[in-house]
Amino acid sequence: MPAPRPVRSTCTAPTTWGTSVCRIRYGVPRRGTRSTCCSPCPGTTPAIGWDVSRKDAVMTPDDQRALERIGTPMAVFAHRVNRTVADWARDVTGLAGYDLPDPVAMAVAPRPDLVMEQEQAYVDTAVGDEARGQMIVDRRVSAPAPNLTLVRRVDEAGFKRLLFDTVTRRVPAPATMEGSR
């Protein structure tokens, strides 16, 4: 059996704010490949796992009602698109509400001050059958040099304030381009 082929994937997404962020998706690498999540600048590129959203970005039923009451098109859309997710989260994951993994990751890009706890670590992805696709954080003394900054906690109140402020803004209708066809 041939040795696994190394596959390196960079987990960064440049933003217009001059920072980058990685939301780790717990995907499954193909058999026979090895996927290492790494950052070109471990101290500057945070990775945010699903665990963070399950602790610090859960929209409780009270939050959901408050979101709906805002009444802007963006708030109504955000509420309606997540109604089914709320049922799924309750029935499948046991959360009292639904979590927002992508919005919390995107909130940290322009607002790194929302990060309350983080660590530098060497991160790899399991390729065996039992744990294939799971992120492995190596905290041993003998671990390779850190290749990622892992965000462990986010300011929940600050995140929700940013979310609610964002959906409260009225977005102007797009201007029409006269004379273009």
C-alpha cells in the first residue's frame, strides 16, 4: 500500500479589513491523503471551531424573538432562515436555541477584540477510519511548532451586540444603472 500523499491546505480567508480568519470545517479528507491545517502566520490567523459557536454564539429563544422584533428585512430574513435550524439544534444537538458558527467567525475578522481566549497550537487532521476528518490539537511538549491560533472563547454579549446592530441597519436598495442593458 502506498504511503499517504501529503496535501497542505491553508485555512485563511483574507478580508477587506487586512485580517484573516479561519472557520474550521470538520470535513473528511479523501482516503490516502493527509490534510494539515496551517497558517502562514500562526500569531495572526485565528481558527474558530464549531465548539466556540456552541458556547458563545447560541441564539436562545429570547434572542430569536428579539431578532424578529427588529423588523428590518435583514433581521426578518435571519430569523426566518434559522427557524428550522432551531428545531434541529434542539432535537439533535440539545442546544436551547441555534448556534451561529459562520457569523461568529466572520465577526472576529473585523473585531478581533471579541476574542476572549485563544491558544497557539500545532493542528493536524486525522486520516484514520475511526476519527477521519477530525482536528487534532497537539499540546505535547514535543509537538511541532504551532501552526495555528485557535480561538477558544468569544465575547458572547459583544458578538450578539454586533449581530443585532448589523441587522438593525437598513440596507439601501441597489441603484439602477440607467442606460445599461
